[in-house]
Amino acid sequence: MTNKKQAKNEKRRPWAGMLIAGVLTLLLCLTINFRAFSELNKESYDNDALKKQIEAVTQENLSIQEEIHYLKNDPATVGREVKRFGLKLPKKNVSVPTNK
């Protein structure tokens, strides 16, 4: 009986080694994939944050461009800014036609 049991155990041993190697390989693959998945999530979060930051800076840029346009073309805006800095607008000399 011992010979039969020993022969049976010898036949199972190669499968046990292959099973252990397979399980270790599977665990290694899962570990690598989990790390890659974690990094993907982090990169996705960073990407979303950068998109929001780009949107905010773009809005600010448009606002500043609009302000520049009004400062170049609207005398009322220029007057408001001059007053804000505590300055006075220079008096304009208006020529009046005289009929003599």
C-alpha cells in the first residue's frame, strides 16, 4: 500500500509545482495591473484638474482682452480708470469758430 500511495504522491508533485507557479504568475500580473490602474486613476484626476485650470485661465484671459479693448476704444472706461488711480484727465481745449 505504501508503494501505491507513494507513487500517487509522486504523480501529483509536478502538478503542484505547476499550480504554485501559475498562482504566483497570476498574483504578479494582478499586482502589476493594479499598480497601472492606480497610476491611470491618478493621471486622470490630474488631467481633470489641469482642464479646469485651463478653463479658468482662458476665462480670465478673455476678460482681460475685453478690458484692453475698452481701454483702447471707450473714453468713459479710460476716465473711470484715471479716477481710480487718483489722477485727473487733462482739460481739452475746444476750438470755437468765430464769425468776425
